[in-house]
Amino acid sequence: MRLYRLPFSVFILTALLLSVVQINSDNPLLLAERFIRNGGWVEIALIAFYASIVAYHMQNPMHVPGWRRITWTLFSVVFFSQLLLGLAGMDKFLMTGKLHLPIPMMILAGPVYRGQLSVMTVLFLSTVVLTGPAWCSHLCYFGAIDNTLSLGRLEKGRLKNRVAIKSTLLLLVIVITLLLKWINIPGLVAILLAVGFGIAGIAVMFFFSRKKGKMVHCIVYCPIGTLVNLFKQVNPFRLYIDTGCTQCMKCTGYCRYDALEAADIERKRPGSTCTLCGDCLAGCSHNSIHYRFFRLKPENARNLYLLLTISLHAACLALARI
């Protein structure tokens, strides 16, 4: 029965989250409800069941890297498929019926330019509060692409000038967005600049993430990833390495976020770019890497993290549309 405790909890939480949306939204947000009356309830049951299956497998640390890639890729495919259907004129596949640029940078630049929060910005901030950096390892529609392209041979050593580059890019995005707003630049020009930024990000994935075997786009280029690194401290979830670590370094081969180098293992905690994805647990034969959440036991802390992260992933899978 213990093996099914987490999957059952994930099923209940996912169903509750989506039920609140189903009951309180005048304009149907669940896709099935837009096509069939009360179809949203069927979708809730299916999504919650899917989430419970994911939880069942991911509670085994050895299965996390594989299942995280599957679920994250599925999220990205569903997200962009709905976008393409919306572009083809099927407005029901769009959240509001209006098209918005599906570039992570717009989660920051959009509200700065308009002077008001967007739905995606609120969703992003909510996930950071609840699960820290899980946005960058489970929920970002661009991140899944970077993850796939970084699965080649891992290059040893920290990415050079990482902090300087990512800080500069974040500052540039904010300053340029404010400048565009101040000089009242035509909307089309602003859109083209944003598209150019997104295309450049994809180029970073193809040319650098593939070469380095690390998620260079997410670690260095993406300003939202930088914000996550800054804001994730508001969340109490942490990873730490206990004294049983033999410094065999096997865990480093599982980290695509440039967060596990010799210095990090020596300090007994991952680096600042850690997203708590948990892939590294699969590489630790001594079970020396643990989740921490206040005074909870490591196993309970990890189960709580999985409960929140998988439920949010499933809810976003049902709701995250342009």
C-alpha cells in the first residue's frame, strides 16, 4: 500500500486543482469542456490518472531521468501542437482566442512593456513559490527542447563567465523593454525583436547545448532561468549531500544544469543553477543526495516535492495554452 500512497495523493491533488478551475471559470479553460458539455470532468479524471502513473514511476529515483524527459517532452509537444492548431484558425485551442508569443522571455518582458501581469507570469511566479526552480526542469515549454538537445556527451568543467553573461542578458531585456515602451516603438517592431530573441535562443540550444552536453540556453541565455535562480530561495526545498558521499563523481554525469562539479560536492550542496530535478539521485549508488524541507525526513521531503511538482505539471498540461 505504501507504494501507492504518493500516486493516490497526486491523483487527488491534481483533480482538486483542476476541479477548482472547472467550477469557477465562466469561459471554459479545460479543452474538453470547449468541445463537449461537462467534458472537462472527463479530462480531469484522465489528467489526474496520468499524473498518478507518473508519480508511481518517479518515486523510484532511478526512474526520474527517463520519466522527467518523457513528461517534459509531452508537455512541450502538447503546448506547441495547440499553438499550431490555433494558428491554423482553431481558436478553441488558444486560451483566450488571442495569439501571444510563446517565448519564455515574454513572461518578463510582456508585463514590463504593458505595465500589468499576464496569466503566464502569475503561473510562473506561483510555481516558484510552491516548488522553487521546478519551472526550469518540468514546466517550461522551451526547456524540454534544450533538455533533449543537451543529451550528448557531457563536457567537464563549469561554463565560463556564466554569471556575468546571464546577469547582463537579464538586465538588457529589462532595459531594452523599458526603452521600447518609453520611445513608443511600434508594436510590430517589438514583436520582431522578441521573435529574434527566441530564434537566437534556439540557436544557442543547437550550437552550444549540443556541444557542451549542458542546457546552455536554460543556464545562461534565458532571463527567466536567471530569475528562477534569484527567486527560488523563497521556497524551502533544497538538495544536500550527506557525509556518506565518497566523491565518486558519478552524479555529475546526470546533471545538465552545470550544478554538480567537484567544488559543489566538496561543499555538500549543488550549485546555484540546480533546479531540484532529482536526476543526480539516479547516479548516487551510496544514496547520499537528499531533499530537504524544514525538519521532514529526506524521504518525506522528496515525496512532498514530487507531489507538488507532478500535480503542477499535470495541471499545466491541461491549462497551459497561448
